[in-house]
Amino acid sequence: MNNKNSKISFANICIYFVVFLIPFYFFRFSILGFKTNIFEVITAVTFVVFVIEHVNCLTIKKFQKVPVWVHLFLLISLISIFLADDKTQALGIFKGWFLFPVMLYLLVINYFNRENISKLSAPLYLSLMIVSVWAILQKFGIIGQLFYQVGDNTFVQYISEGRTFGPFESPNYLAMYVVPMIFLSLPFLRTIKNKLLKCLLILFYSFPIIVLYFTTSRGGAVALAASIIAFILFLYFKSKVFRRVIEKQSNILIFGLIIVATIFLIVAARKISPNQGGDSIRIDIYHYSIAMIKENPLTGIGLGSFQEKIDQISADNSNFQQFGMSYALHPHNIFLAMWLNIGLAGLIIFIILLWQIILNLFKNKTEPFVKSCIFAALIAVLVHGLFDTTYFKNDLSAIFWLIFALSFVVRKTK
């Protein structure tokens, strides 16, 4: 296994391609009547290669040990299919938001180690920049709507409000992708030796920051600010080199604080004239979500049943029916979403997985920079997840399991 990790295999190349394709799941099609997308197809092909390689080499005992919580999380999400009213839709959700992201997790922990993990950030950086440039060009009317966005009045409303959404379903979804990806792509800079090229690549990070501003996502702005703070604090306490730099020269810390202050100014500017209608709708969604949990405290409502259930429970609220239903795809909180979709046991296991990630990152002081990037990405998911659902979507679920996989890789020995 270690010899294999010392060189770039066909499977490694496929994994690079898989993580590059994370935001491009909207390229959908059917194979033999089964709906899928480009991300799932390449992931499945890579997983088959992975299995064949290990079985042929009789190295099945060298599979990286997977925590039991991962198996239980996948099992509970599978069971939740049978609790849903629409079993076909629930099966599709299980496939896209649970099964294939876990496959990505398994591939990463088996093909990467501390020595080559930074290389995995290269395709993340590339896809982040493509999405960012795409969204900026869209903001200025150079790129229009995608095939699945055309004819939807929701996107017309976003454009009229001056909010960019890129290839995603909403500006908030764009923000939920951009912020963690900023940090997950940072280790790529360590692989660049040319100083001029490195400075140019760092300069390009202004693109996703500009995109975040154009989304006017308050949750995204708060998540970025919290992630920057987490990034700096993690490095300060885990990296002696960084701590000595801070103690001798405070420019880096001051620069970081200026960035944080700027982001909070963006949030404050949005708060001066908040979207009262949107805030009211969000509060209603929380209210109805909690009501559903009280009715189904143990099992939840099953995968993909939220919009149907909230439509039923809000039938006597004509204002919400008219203006809120289009926004009520999810509970707008990652923990409420877990509870409702996969039940109380699923929520508990999800929290255990989060704790496992934190343990992986704080286990030792090796690779402090990479770990600080992973930790900042996790904070982005959790902080934005307090105001939105940062898991139940193809790219977002893949990002979560990629964070989990990276935390495992930087912890494990050779």
C-alpha cells in the first residue's frame, strides 16, 4: 500500500478527477434507466478499480480500517428510505448524498497519505476557480442560466436582486460550497515551488471572496469569518513556527484580523436592511421542523420527505404557502435536517462523526498547516449549518466526507 502511494496510479488520477467534479454534479443523465451524474459515474468506476486492484493483489487485509460509526451511519440512512413516502426519491437521495460520498471517503483514505495529501487540493483549487469565475461572469451578464435553471422564476428573482448563484440552485448554496473549498484547496500552495506562480495563485483567491460578496449570503459571510479565526487559532496553538512568527512579527495576525473585520462589516451591512420576508420564512421553517420532530422524535420522517410534510403541516398558513414553500426544501439547519431525515440515532452518529474528525485533527502536532485548513473547512460547514443545510446536497455531502477522509489521512501513520 505504501509503495503504491509513493507513485501516481491510475486510481489516484481517477480520484483527482472525482474531487474536481464535486461541484459539477448537475451534468445528469440516465444509464439503463437509472438517473445519475458525472460525479457518481467516475466515483463508481474508480471504486471498481480500487476493489479489483486489492482483490487481485490479495491485499484485502490492507484495507484501511473504517470506523464502525461510518457503517452505522450508512445503515441508518439506508433504513430511512423505507420511512419515506416516496421510496424512489429516497433511494436517489441515499445514492447521491450518502453512498457515493462514503465511497469517496474510502478511496481517499486508501490511496493517500501525509506525503501526497496536499496534491489532492490541486483539483479542488481548479474547480473552485472555475466556479468562481463562472459566478463572476454571471454577475455581469456574460454567462446566463444553465439548462436546468432556465424557466425557473426563482433564478429570475435572484438575478433581479443582483445575487449570483453560479451553477447551483441558489446563492446560499454557492456560498456553502465556496467557503469550505477556499480552505480545502489551500494545501495546494505548498506543492508550488515557484514564488511568482505561488503569489499569482494566492491572488486568485480574491475571486471566491468576491463571489461570496456577490451572493450576499449572511450565513456564508459569518462562516468565512469564523473559519478564518479557527484557521489562525489552530495554527497558533499547533505550529511552533507560526507561533514564533506571530510573537516576533504580528503582521500576519493583524492582516488576518483585518480580513475578519471586513467580513463582519459585510454582515453588518446586510443587517442594516435585512430581508424581513426571508427571515420570517426561515423562522416559520424552524417552527414547522420542530413540530415534525415532536411528532416523530425517534425515526424522523425519512429521506426526502421534508417538503411534502411541511406542505401538509402549513396548510392553514396561506402566506407561507404562497411565499415560503419554494424555500422549504430543507429545515435550514444541518442538525434538524439530520434528525428529520435519518432519525435521532442518525443525528447522534453524525455528531460522533464530527467528534471523530476533531479527534483526528487534534491527535498530534504533525501537518499543522493541512490540519488547520481541514479544521477551518469543518467550522465553515458547522457555522453555516446553523442557518442552512450544509449536507443534504450532492456537492455538500461530498465535501463533508472529504473533510472526514482528509482528517483521517493526516492522522494515520505511514
